[in-house]
Amino acid sequence: MLQISFEEFEKIVDEIVEKARKEIPEELLCMLGNLSILVQDKSLFKEDKNPDLSPLGIYYGISINDLFVGYSGTDNVIVIYRIPHLNKCKNMDDLRVEIYDTLLHEIGHHFGLKDDKVHELVP
């Protein structure tokens, strides 16, 4: 398990978010709208006895496909979980790749993609 502080992890996530913003096509980037990215140590809702099965992130919100006329809801949020990432990754390079993949996976949910389709696009 990697050992890095919450603050260090948060800084890495911020760097990866900026990298993703530069790589996501403009026509998709403009549809991210009010999407926020947060970091938590672990899921508050799903506690797995097997750390390999703990979620790496989650998307909270209404996907673009499910928006309706008059919707003025709250922000959509992606949460990246620190401890499951640290448990899964052997080194900092692995960590950066895994955070990036998790971010893209959750952005896929923002666009209404189901897990199977997201896994096709983000291996």
C-alpha cells in the first residue's frame, strides 16, 4: 500500500483533473457544466471486507441523458476515494494512471454511460 497524505493525494487529483480538462474534446468539456471533483478517504456507504472490491470513485448527480426541462438541481459531483487507490497501487505512476482512469470512468457516468460501456472506453 502506498502511503501519502490526504493533502498530497488531493494535489495529485487536482493535477490529473487539469490534465483531463486539456485532453477532453471541447464539445464534451463544455457539457461538464457544474461538475465538481472531491476527494474522500473512502466511501461512506459501501464498506467492503475485501479492499480489492472497494469503490475507487462515484458519480452523484443526474446524467446529461436524464436531465429534464426546468431542472435546476444541485451540482453534480465526482468523488475520488483515496484509501482504495492507495491499496490498489504499487507506485506513484500506477496511482496517477488509476486516478485518471477513475476520473474518466465517473465522467462517463455524467454523460449517461452505464458501467459496461464505460469499461469499453476506459479499460
